[in-house]
Amino acid sequence: MNNALKTFVLLILVSLIFSSCNDKSSASLHSADQTSWIADNVFNSVLIPPHAVNEWINILQEENQTRISELFPLSLGTSDGRYSVKISDIKTATNHLDQQFIADQTNVITQLYAELLAAKLNIASDMSSEQIADILDEIDFFLAEYRPADWTKLSEPEKDTITFWVRLLHWFNAGELNANPPEVFPHSPDLAFKE
């Protein structure tokens, strides 16, 4: 069920509950509190992770902008990386999730940006990162030193690792990581992504 439909159903249920009150004056006295409670809880239920990249695009465009802004800033890469990207607002986040910042949207590094950002948004919304914490560090080290233009310069084993990271993050963001447990994470020390 998509988020708009969930919100609609929840609002219908709440309105039915309040319309069944016999004491109309008492119901009207509490309507401001009820509206606030409904808005808070509907918003919070929308943010319950996991959310895939496309779901985050919709959430960023449709939900309470003030509350969404509380999830930022986020970094794709290390804090001091040469090519790290700071995501500080909804527009920048949407562009990276949508991969609108680069002409070649099939570039796997741009896909890595999108999946990593979705993962960090899920984590900022209280999803546990325990399963992928080490991989997140490796990805941040990689993105600190490499950008989408570097894709063609990478070796095949490096490209395979990055493609695997994209798939792993996609599973994490879709809540399917347990259904797709990787036998071996590609932590190749010879790739030298870490300093």
C-alpha cells in the first residue's frame, strides 16, 4: 500500500472515530490537538523505514518539509574527502536520488550515490545499520576519492565490488537483506579504497 493511500485510510478511520462521539462540543474543543496528533503520527508512520530510492523521492516531495529537513545534513563520502558530497537539503537529496546531476544515469557510481543516500535516510529514520556498517564505511572511503567520471578508469574487480555495493544497499533499502544474505562481502584489501 503506498504512502498516500495509507494516509487516506488512516484519516478516514480517525474521522469515523471522532464522528461517532456523542458530545459534539467536547470533540470540537479537542480538534486542534487531534489534528496535531494525526499529523504527527501519520508523518511518523510514513518515515518508518525501510524505504527504497523511489519511495524516498516521493517522501521528499510530498511530506512535511520541515520534518524532512531534520534528517539533513548527510554525507556521501567522508567528511574531509576530496569528492565527498554533502546533502544538506531536500532539493540536493532529490537530485541525487533521482540521479539528475549527471547525464549518464546508468553510471554505477551515480547509482551508488542514490542507494547510499536512501540507506542513510533510512538510518536517520531509525533503521539499524548494524548489518552493513562496515560496508558503509568502505563506500564512504570510496566516494571520498572517486566520482562518477572515474567509473571508466576502474578495474573490473573494482567495478564488480561497486556493483555489488549497489545491490547490497538496494536489498537493505528494500528490507530484503535477510532474504538475500551475501555469502562473502567483497572486502578486497587490494582495491585500496581505504587509506
